[in-house]
Amino acid sequence: MLVAMVGQKGIPASIGGVERYVEELAAQLPKYGIESLVYTRPWYVAARADYKPPPGVRTVKLPTIPTKHLDTISHVLACVADLAEQHEVDVVHVHCIGPALVAPALRLLRLPVVVTVQGLDWRREKWGAVARRTLRAGEWLASRFAQRLVVVSPALVQYFEEHYGIRPLYVPNAARAFPYRPPNRIRQLGLEPRKFVLSCARLVPEKGVHLLIEAFRAAPSGWKLAVAGSSLYDARYERSLRAAADERVVFTGAAGPELLAELYHHAALFVLPSMIEGMSLALLEAMQHGLPCLVSDIPENAAVIAHPLGQFRAGSSVDLERSLLQLLRDEQARRELAQYARREAPRYTWDAVAESMARIYREVAVEAGRVSEAAAVPVG
């Protein structure tokens, strides 16, 4: 069985949780007899021209118009055109509501469609009125034209039930721990093991990093804040963060696997101050490394970190400062949160995600007559 992945920027992942999701999922699927065709955007994969995908994964590079508003739609339309010529693909997996605009076209090609919603992208501050309406249209089309609609959080299940009268399938995101790396690169950045707070996020307003930088000003001496991530199309927010930060805040830029491994293994605390999420892969990664985690209390974060020590009031730098100071001053509280993270982390594994998605692919492929019941690989 062959599944085409549409909507992501490409693999290997650098910036973006969706890209990490596709890379990890595609690598796991061959154990269920499923190969992946992953569409990529030239500008995203240019720096990794030497990348060799794992067995069972193929990549196809298609053109795009690399601007804020046209990058995604131009690329997914190119994917549709390519799929019209493909005769091997059994299922198309569309990632996110913007790319889901092409779901009707895929159905016209008689291709079974699975859509995964990672978050309500139209809520993001960067979009203007026209873009928001377009994204809302993608959301509606996903709810009407996908054979299976998959969401990554209980809050999104409730949203689609209330707004569209449908119950999507809940398949949470996942993460894995990176192999241990000694603290070499982080020391070059001025970070000492267990003496820094870590935040990993794309540098956009809804991730709330400005709140963390403001709250961190009250941190006791000796502590530093590492901000791992970068902006994408618009660097104005990142520039504002750098202007607001003092000398104790270290911006690492976009962090690859080696640097992320050092950051996760040697941080003392992970903070996610976001105001919009689906289910943060960075948060799940921090948990896989046994880090104590402090998150804003939006439903998507609270569903993962339910411990009262691990939440603060979303959007409030004052409440974030209070919680942050409590944890930085109380090592026992950090230990308690770390134990909680290690206890919860096994709920979010790529094996579980791949098994769930393989079952979904099999179901829609059989329903559409793309594969026979006998030929489909049993799952579970």
C-alpha cells in the first residue's frame, strides 16, 4: 500500500512540527506494509540535498511560490496535479486545514482522503481576514470531503463535534527521546547543564515567547533562558524578542537534532507559554527526556500536563513569573514534575501513532476498493 503525504513542507524536518510528524510517521509505516510518498518544497529541503529517506519512504520535490500566502496553496495544487498522473497511490494523507482546500479535487480523482488537523490555523495572529476565511473554508472542506478526519487533541474533538456535528478520530501526537549527547555545543552558547530554562517553538506571537522573556527577568541570578527556534516568513516578531531580552537569554536559532539532544538532556525546566496549540511535539519531546514542564493552561496543553504545578494562566506574564520562580527556587517541585513527565510520556509514542494511522489507511483503502480486504495488511 502506498500513502501520499501532502501539506508538509518536506523531510527531513528542520522548522515545523508537522514536518517532524510526517518524518517520524513515514519511517514507522513500513512495518505495517505501507510505503510513503512525501512531497517536498525546494526551498525547505535545499540545505539537506544529501538526505536519504529511510526504506519505504520516497520524496518528490515539486515547485512552489515561496511567499507567506502562496507557498502552501501553490505546492498542494502541484501535488494534486502530480497525483492525477500517479496510479500507485492508494490513500492521500493531507496535513492541516489549509492544504485540505484540495480535498474535493482529490476526491474527484477517486483518491481516498485522510485529513489530520494539528490545530485551528485560522486563529493564528499572522493571518489577515482573507487568509482566515480561506483557512476556515479548508476546515469546512476537511469536515465534508475527508473519508477520515483525524485530530490530535481532545479539544479538537469537541470543536468539530460542536461546529460540524461530526466526531473525528483522536490520534495524539508522539515523540521520542534523542540519544544522549554531552553538553558541548550548549556550553559554546554559554549554557551550563541544569542551570537553564528551555523553550522550543517557532518564533511567532501565538507561541507566547514574549511572555516568557518578560517573566524571566525576575529569575534568580545564575539561571539562563534558552530559546530554540526561528521565524519563517516574517522576522519582525523575532526581532522584537531579541530587543526585549537581556544578556541571560540565549537564542539558538533553528535547532537540529544534535543541538536539540543537548538542550533536552541538560535543561532544568521546559516552558511552553503558547496561546494556540494542537498538541505540541516539543512538549512531548521534553516529557520523553524526563524534563519538568510548565505550560499555559489552554485545553490542548492542560490535556497533556494536568499536574497543578505544571500550569499557569495563559496570556499572563505575571502568573507565568509566579510559577516560574516557584519552580526555579524549589528543586523538589521540579523533581515532582519530572516524575510526572516520565510517567505520562509512554502514552505518546510513534509506534502507537503509526499503528492507529495504518489501521485508518487500511480501512479507507478497502472501502474505496484500492486494495482488497485480503491484501490489506492486518494491524493490531
